[in-house]
Amino acid sequence: MKKILVFTIAVFLFTTGICSAENYRFRLGAGSSSIHTSFEGKQYKNGSFLITGIDIIDVEKDDKKEDISYSLLGLKLALENESLAPGLRCSLGFKGVGGSIDSGATKEGEFGAIAFMGSMAYIFPGIPSPIPIEISIKLCFSPTPLSFSDSDRYIESEVGIAFYLISNASLYLSYRDYNIHMDNDDGEWKVKDDVLGFGLTLIF
């Protein structure tokens, strides 16, 4: 039943959102052990913006401190507006996530979840800096009833800062934290990992 719900959300995202969006945002970034890309569309709906998008991250850490790799695919659906304060963009919605984890030589599994998602972003005016700066935060949380495959709970948080060198492109720096609780043949275990990334965002 949960997998059918995820499939329904995915179809809805791409048939009602991205294909009819008024503008688009593409992001590509990388860190010392990760690659991240996302693509989203935005369209005006009844006083708010409907945002739909896809988010992909691949992480592979293999050193003395950590031996972990995971890949994540996310599909999101959210509504955004500036109702709280001018220039402060707030959004609420859902994010369907799925992927696989390989934690060392003994634990591996697949995870999936339908997470509640909230975010805030604010662009500071170009004073005193001539370059507009945006700060943002995001939180995704999926409780046990909305988690499936080998996962029992999913939490994702992100903070970021972007520098708009031109009006429709920015350089960004982001910090993501993942907390994924697993329950499979390997027993109950969890993956807690953080990822620092740097990249470029294009808006068109």
C-alpha cells in the first residue's frame, strides 16, 4: 500500500507540476565524497507557488573514520509563499525518498519514506554587500508509519547560503544531516551522516 502511494505521488508530481511550471531551478554540486543534483519547477496557484522537483544525492566515504555509501532519490511537492514577512519564503509539503545504504562490510539495506517537509529562505538586500545573499533551512521527517522497505524512520535537515552573482544564478554552500533508522535482518541500526557541498544554481 505504501509503495502504491509513493508511485501515485511521483506520477502526480511530474504530470501536474514540472511540465507546466512557469520557471525552473537546476542545481549541481559536489563535496569531498558526494555528488548532488536537483531540478524543480514552480508555478503560481491561488496566491502561492506550487513547487515540484526531483533531488538526487550519492555519497561514498571510505577512510579510517567512516566506511559508508548511500544513494538517495527524492521527489517533492510543496506550496510556498511570503505570508509571514516580505522576502521570507516559507514552504510546506511532502517529500518521497528512496535509496540504498551500505554501512561497512556487515550492514546494508534499502529505505523508503514519505516525509513531511518544511523550509524557509530569505534573501538579504544588496546592502551593505553589492551581492544579494540568501540563507535557507529545510527539515524533512518521516515517522515509522510512513517509512517502509528496511527503514523505520527518516530525518533530513539542511542549512545553506547562496551568493547571487547575477540575478538568475548563484553559488551555494550547503550542509546536510541524515538520520536514517533501519530494521532488517541485520537487526536495528541507524545511519547518521553529514554532507558538506558546494555548487551552482541556475534559474530560468
